[in-house]
Amino acid sequence: MHIGDMILNHPHNRGTVSPAIIECVEACSDCAATCSACADACLGEATVAELIACIRLDLDCADICAATGAVAVRGTGRHEVTLGRLLEACAEACRRCGDECAKHAGMHEHCRICAAACRRCEQACRDLKKALGRVAETITA
């Protein structure tokens, strides 16, 4: 992936950046695409009526992940408060979507894959939120 290289080569980062930022941006991007694909796959299932909640959560999660990743990747002007709130919302959206997809994972492989992507993204968001908290503590100390 090129995202990590872009973040590391941003003039404000000069090669020093938390690995948590790169992991989070990559996980958000992957999760957004995976959730969109899962929603589309759910629409193709014969049991689509049983997957309505899954489809809605997939679409919400995809949008929230895309927005969170877009804000997290920007290195110009720190925005820890806004990013922190987005990370919390993204982790929650991923948790809910992952839980719903896990309910259907036994019957639909795309839901199993999506649940895994959501779990990865949820953890990456929580890890970056913690890393931001440590940075904020260092600045205020």
C-alpha cells in the first residue's frame, strides 16, 4: 500500500510518525471497501430480507470508516480532538457492523470477511485513540 509511504514522506512528519496512524488509515480504507462490497453481496443473496440490518450497518460503517481515514491521513494541522471523536465513532460503527456480520458469517462468507475487517478497524481506531492520548499528555506536561 502507498498510504504508509505518503504519511511517512509528508513534510510535517519527516519520517517520524506513529505506526498506529498508518495502521488506522489502512484499516479504515480496507474496512470501508469491504463493508461496501458486503452490502452489495447481501443485496445479491436470496435471503436479502433477512440481511436488511446488515446492509444498513455495512453502509453506515463504510461511510464512517472512509471519513475517519480521510481525516486521519491528513498531516497538516493537528486535530486530535476531532480525530479522537471520529475514532470513537468509527470504532463503535465497526463493532456494531462486525457483530451483525458475525451473525450471518456461518451462511455467508462475505459477512465473515466483513466481520474480520471490522474487528481489525475497530482495534486500529482504539489503538490510535490511545496513541493520541499519550501525545496529548506529553504536550501538556
